[in-house]
Amino acid sequence: MIGLYTADEVRAAERAVLGTVRDDVLMLRAATGLATICRGLLGRAHGVRVALLVGAGNNGGDALHAGAQLAERGAQVRAVLLDPDRAHPGGLAALHRAGGRVVRPADAVLDRADLVLDGIVGIGGTGSLREPARRLVEQATAGPGLLVAVDVPSGVRADTGEVPGAAFPAQHTVTFGAVKPGLVVGEGRRYAGQVHLVDIGLGPWLPPPRARQLTDADVAGRLEPPGPDDDKYSQGVVGVVAGSATYPGAGVLCTGAALRTRPGLVRYVGTAADGVRAAWPEAIVTSGRPADAGRVQAWVVGPGIGTDEDAAAVLAEVLGTDLPVVVDADALTLLSRRPELARERSAPTVLTPHDREFARLFGDVGTDRLAAARRGAAELGCTVLLKGDATVVADPAGTAYVNGTGTPWLATAGTGDVLAGVLGAVLATGLGAAEAAAVAAHVHGRAGQLAAANGPLIAGDLVRHLPETIGRLRRGGGAAVPTEPGTVDR
């Protein structure tokens, strides 16, 4: 599991470490890791042309020291000092000793660099890039060089992923000590590229993380296969209320996803019974009310049920049980009219809004998606799964997960219905609500990556790829697909 830490938490850990070692130890550890990763990305150092964009303070010092180490191995290193009077003196001296040069912005030759290191602004940056940094970043982006950010891409807010203006569009980010939330969530995820974590010894001084990202291994450990003593009632029984007689698709997709994920038994109840029965004879299908379905261990309610009085009555009936419930799609619209139905529950409840559904329940998401999910979870006492490029899960206590899997191809009709079914299946196994939501988002994203490996996908493709996805996770192979932005290299 990958812990996500704010800038303040990282700084506090750094101060604690610096009380036990020389002042330059952390910077040299960071620079060595940075230089090593850059050499690995390029395949060599000798003869490579490296441009350093160097701001004031420690972030610029990291870039200068890394540049010095690359120069010692034969790289041609040129540094542009954006604030010469405040350039890190130790890093600058190391660069000169190694044969690196300082050049004016006009002589940066970014159009011929093999590698551009962004050491402009560190984790304390809060605004857009200013001149001449903005112009230099534009030149670097237009050039052929590999774009690597030092700790956090300049212009990206480390804690939130907000990008208020011009920023460095890294292909790789080498971050130090701990992964910052802004690298894996919000717009910052797209600017971070592949994230590489360098251990500089902060671990013993970091607090337990309030935000996390699951790995494939974490998810595999929470999707245990059935044992020899299991039967269909011991592996999780899911109840699904989805779709309608006119539009049965949501019921078919949601039920199929639940069947293909984990449980021993899926019970469908609702007006799409004929369509679901035809598609999935493995489910027990009832046309009627939730009370007619029989014993279940978790409910999924909402996809495609409509927003009329009958649908509202069904939602109230499901939320009136003492079972875990996934509330999705149309049920979220209904819940926005009667939020007390969720607020008054004692059993686990997972809400799965996209941004517009979230706004109807809690107000605009804003630029801080972690804070928004936590706000909604605290307001209704539920777990909130906020869908997006990087889905965020938060529980009422503020514990959060940021999903690291997925593909833009998932932005198509019906994929949310599939996610709801996967989540219901995982929730029915007895896993806690927030963990179940994080696991479901991870599996859903991996299935999307696998389904889209050869081109566009439709929601039914996800259902068909779920068994293979889960099998790969259990075998330790992941989805074996290209890396998405904001993915942490472990």
C-alpha cells in the first residue's frame, strides 16, 4: 500500500531526520536517487545533453546536485538559474566541480536537450509559473528532451493536484521520501506522468497516512478465492436493484459485473427481470420489491431505476435495511431529495457520484477532490466514491484512497453500472466499506485497461474481462497494459 503525504507532513519528517544527520544528507540522497533514475530512463549518461531549470532553494539544489552526478558520468550539463542570487550554493559548487556550466536563459538550448530537469519550484509552490520560467517550459515541451520533474512538477500544488495556470508537463516525476497527493489526483495527475519514489529515510518519522493508494498485491489479498468448505451462501450474496422494463441494460450490466467478480450468489429484483433473466440465468431473478428477493448480504440500488415515486419507495426500502448498501446513479438523485435516508443509517453505505451527482448532494467538487470526498462523507456519515480520472474514496473519519488504475476509454455509457456491480460483490464479502470501494475501483480500472488494450471499449467488454483481470491480479501480473499518468512506480 502506498501512503500519500501532504507537504507539511513531509517537511515535519525532514526536520526530524535533519536532527540526526548532516544538513546536506537528505539532499544528497534525493539527488543520487534522481540521477540514478534519469540514467535508467536514458539508458546511459555519457554524451547525454542535460538541461537543468533551477529555481531557488532546495528543489533547485536537488536538480543541481543530480546534474553534477550526471556530469561526473560524462553528461553535458547546462543549468539555467532562474534566480541566480538564491541558487543553492552547495549544489552550484558541485555542478562547477563536475564540469557542468551555467548558461543564460537565452542560451538554454532546450531544443537540443536529451533530458530536461524541472527544479523550478518544490512542494511549497502554490501558483502558476511566471516568466521566464513559463517560456522556458514551453521551449522544453516543444523540444525532443525527456521531461522529468524534481519532487513535484512546477505549477502543480503538491497537496491537491490543482494546476492554477502554466505548469511543467512531466513525463516522469521523481519524488522524494513520500508520494504527494497532487501527483496522483486531480489535474496534477496528468502533469506528473510516471511517478518514481526515492526513499530518503523519512519512513520512521512519517505519521500513519490519511490517504493511500492500493497496489495490485493489496487488491489481490482482498479477493481471496473460495476455499474447500465454501458454498454459494458463504462467499457473499448480492442483491441488485437496477434497470427497468423499458431500459434493462443497467440491470444486465450491474448483475453481470456482480456475478463475474466474486460472490457465490446474486439476486436480482426489479422491473428489468425479463432482460436480466435472459442475459444471466445464473442469477436468481425476481420481479417485485426488494423484500421479495430473499436473503442478501449487501445491496446495490440505483442504476437505471428512474426517479419517480416507485423508485423513491424502493430506495427507501433498501436503505431501511441494516445491510451494507451501494447507492448509485438514479438513487443518488433521489437521495439528494431525502439525504436523511442515508444520514440516519447505522449500516455501511457507499455513495458513488460523478461530479454532477456530487454537486446535487454536497455542492461543487472544486479543485481539491480529496477534500470534497471527505466533506461529503462527513456530512452524511457515508463512504463516498467520487468518480473521476483518479477516483477518490473517503470515509466519514477522513481516511481516503486514491485509485491508480483506469483509462480514459472508461468514459462511456454503462461503465458506472459495472462499477456498482463490482462494488456490491466486494462489499458482500464483508470487507469494510472504504476498502471495498477502493478495491472495486482498482479492479474496474484494471479491467478497463485490459479491455481497451486493443482499442475502444463498451461496458459489456468490462464484464467479460473481469474474470481475467482478477486472475491476473491474483497471479501478480496486474493487467499488463501501458502505464497511465499518475501511476506510482514501485
